[in-house]
Amino acid sequence: MSDDPIFDPETGEVLEAGDTPPPVPAMSLDEARAMLVREHGVAIGSDDPLLMLITLHQGMLRDYERMLARHDAAIAAILGTTGAACADAVETVLASLKDKTVKASLDQAFALVERQALAMEDLRRALRSHRRVTALLTTLSLAGCVLALTILFSIVR
């Protein structure tokens, strides 16, 4: 039998593995005789056919309880097998989804890195262009300063 908890439909309790529902006590022959005396005021002997019927009924109940125990064990085994198969199927699907999710995440990360590399190359080109313009403007400014100083010194002399 499985170690999983079971549900007792009679009491509504969830029983831990290994626990069994409390047995229903069978009425003994002496209890049956005492009940007949109490309820009907009739005393019967041990060879009474009614007591023999109760004995047969109790035997049948014991056999029935053994059969139910076998059926419970078979049902628990089937449910355990089915549950294990379902759990394996769910794990397989989850692993597949996880692999797909990881692959999609990696693809997105690589695409982002590629877009950033293109953006960096555009930035490098723009910076080179700005450096050229800055160098040209600096050269023109220096040339203008030299020209202005030359004109100033020629006027002053």
C-alpha cells in the first residue's frame, strides 16, 4: 500500500499513511442475546437458529472486510501508478517548457547584445565624425588666432 494519506469517507478525515479507519466492532453472540433480552424480554439458547444466522452473518462480514481490504490495496496501487505516470508527464512538460523558455530568453539576450553592438558601432562612427569636425574647428581657430596675432604685430610695428 502507498505512503500517501487517504480520505475516510465515513468520518471525513484525512488519514496518514499506515492508518486505517477504525474497525466497526461486530456484535458478539452474548451481546446479541443480551440485546434480545433487553429489547424483547426473550432469552434464547446458544443453539438458537437466530444466533446461528448472526454467526454466519459475522463470518460473511469478516470475509467482506478482507475483500474490501484487497480492493483498497489494488485501488491504491492503481492510483499510485497513475499518479506517478501523471507526475512524470507533468515533469516532462515542465522540462520542455523550461528548455523553451531558457532558449527564448537566450535568443532575446543575444538579439539585445547584437542590437547594442550595432548601436555602439553607430556611436563610434558619430564620435569619429565629431572628432574630425572638432579637429577642423580647432585648426581653424588656431589659424585665425595666428592670423589675428600676425595682423596685430604688423600694425604695432
